[in-house]
Amino acid sequence: MWTAATTDVFDEWFQTLGDEERAERNAEQSDVAKTFRELVARTGNAKTKRIAARRTQELLAEMVLSEIRAALGKTQTQMARAAGMKQPSWAKLEGQSDMLISTLRKVMKAMGGELELTVRFPQGRVRLKQFELEAAAAK
């Protein structure tokens, strides 16, 4: 259910209404909410759901570290602890646009992921396995 902020003027006006009028106004709001739910249900066909799922995957594929952490429902402190660092260090990492591959691998591991590097060329994509081999040797 959606909520809306009200002004003092509105609140004063609403209080001047009788109990019956207030109940009627509240019922109108409930009808609007029900109508919206019905609209969503009617438009939520299989094609719409497929489009929404594909767009969700596109958005998930284009995230910065802080968005990934938030999507995982984790705090900076929790992620820092998992990576073996302090929260201020994690916060700094989230703001960086340049870091060592080993650091990025450590961050992805703390998030429960695995780092894969892919390079895009006009002729196609190439996955760099060199850094994966380095990580496997370090285990």
C-alpha cells in the first residue's frame, strides 16, 4: 500500500469531516490501491514478465560495487569483515575506479562471486584466463 505525506492544512480539513465522510474518503483510497493492483495483475502477462526479467538482468549486469553490495543486502562493515579489512578501507574501494586485479578478486570473493575478466575487441570478446590461473595457484 502506498502512503502519502499530508500537510497541516489537509490534516485540519480532514479532521473537520464527520466519521462517515472520513470512512468514505478512506474507502476511496482503498479502491484506488485495489484498482492499481488489478491493473498490475492484468498487464502482468508472460511477455511483460519476460521483458521485465530481461531488463532486470541487464541492470544487474551494470552495477558498481556499492550497488552490488546493496543488492546483496550487506553493509560495508559486513563486506569489509568478509574481505579481511576495515570498513573505511571498504568504503574507499567502493569509490575507486582503478584498483589492482588481486584487490578486485578479493572484493568479489567477499561478495560471494568469482572474478572473470573479458576484453571486448571489434572482432569479438576474449576471456583472460591468466588472472584466473594466478588466483587458482594462490589457493
